Amino acid sequence: MASLFQPFTPDNNEPPRRRFRPVPLRLLIPNLITLLALCAGLSAMRMALEGKFDIAVYLVLLAAILDSMDGRIARLMKGTSKFGAELDSLADFVSFGAGPALILYLWGMHHAGPIGWIAVLVFSICGALRLARFNVQIEDPNAPAWMANYFTGVPIPAGAILLLLPIYLDRSGLPNLLSPPIVATAYTVLIALLMVSRVPVFSGKKFGAQIPRERVLPLFVIAIALVALLFSYPWEVLAVGSIAYLASLAPVAMQARRLAREEEQAKRASAAEASSAPPPA
């Protein structure tokens, strides 16, 4: 019986094929920062399980700082990739979708019983939905021009920092109206709904692209003062910053809607001009 396969004789002069292609360093560095943020988020959950809530909060803040760096560094180094985007979303869900909710639950929300755990689930699910919607909107070519400076809903890192406001107030000694477990539970659901809402939130993606010379030194002074205040009075700065962020949502949303109306009016005016223009001879 004849063989179905012809014998194959390898060519000894053929150079060996590489099993793995080398990966440029510019692609590895942003992903390494993302993995460090993921490690910080996982370590925050461990600290919460051990009752070290202060360290857990600091690790969530560290994860947020690293998360704000990886994308910018990837764009600067021209090291963006689909793999990096997917890895960033998975790391964000762990560090900001699951971790902070678990920290707040172990801190005091567990006294609310099953309702407290339901709030944890709602926050985590809304965080996952927020990330999925963000990934879809990135590839939307029909997004209006005014949306370049805005997010749709509170981004998940900001939501994670806002969620821990009851702990900031408790540690700072400021009046803490969010300390009762049932109130903290309701606050958790509120932040979760803000993440999946359609409320326009200022992103600051284009802020500071070009800074006038006369504003450079004042910005340096303000940045140094904020860092010094954060290290000297961390809980007070975090509490006041979170409350200010929440208070700014309504004015920012009103401004974004005004920009949307102006853009719509400009489109209608240009369409009316085009329809009233005489046909070419």
C-alpha cells in the first residue's frame, strides 16, 4: 500500500527558524507598570483582610498613580498595543472594581449584612460595565468633537478613590456622615451608578499639552504645595479632594451639555447654509 505522505528531507542549509520574535522594550515598560498597579491592587486586598486599612488605601492610591502613568508612557514611547489595552482593563477591574469595594466592606460595611455585600457586587459589576463601555467608545469614529475632553460617567480609578471617602473622613477626624454601615452602603451604590451613568466628566486628557511660560512657575509651586499637603495631611486632603470632585460633577456636566448644544446648532447652521446655497452653474 502506497504511503499517503511523501518523505521529507530537511535542507541542512536552511537557517533555523526563530520560535519567538524579540519584543521591543518600549512595549514591555508600559505593561510592566500595569502589572505593578495590579500587584498594588491585590496587595491592598490582602492588607484589608489583615485589618491594615490605612496601608490598603495607600496601595489603592499607588495603583491609581501607576494606572495614570502607563497609558501616557506607552503613547510617549509609541508602545501602545492591543495586548496592553486589554491588560490595563483587567488590572483596573481588580485594582479599582473589586479591591476598594472589598476594603470598604471589611472596614465597616459588613455590619449592614447581606445588603452591604450586594452593594459590593453592584459596585464591581458597574466597574466592569464602565471599563467595557470605555473600550468600545475609544474606537468610535463618530464621537462628537467636544467629547475629546470628557469621559462618559466617572472613570473607574476616580470611582475607587471616591468610594473610600468614609475611611478618609474617619481617619481625618472630620465629621463623618458616611460612617453608619447602611449609609456607606447607599454611598457605594451611588458611586457605582455614577460610573455607569451618562454624565459627562472632565477628563483632562488635553489639559496641559501646551502651558504658557508665565504659568509654569506658579504651576510648579501649586504642585509642590499639593504634594507637601498630601504627605502632611493625607486623610484631610483626600477627603476634601473627594468632596470637591463630587461637587464639581454638576457644573462640569452643565458645561459639557452647553458645548454639545453649541455644536449641534453649528451643524444645523452649516446644513441650512448648504441647502440655501445656489446650485453651481
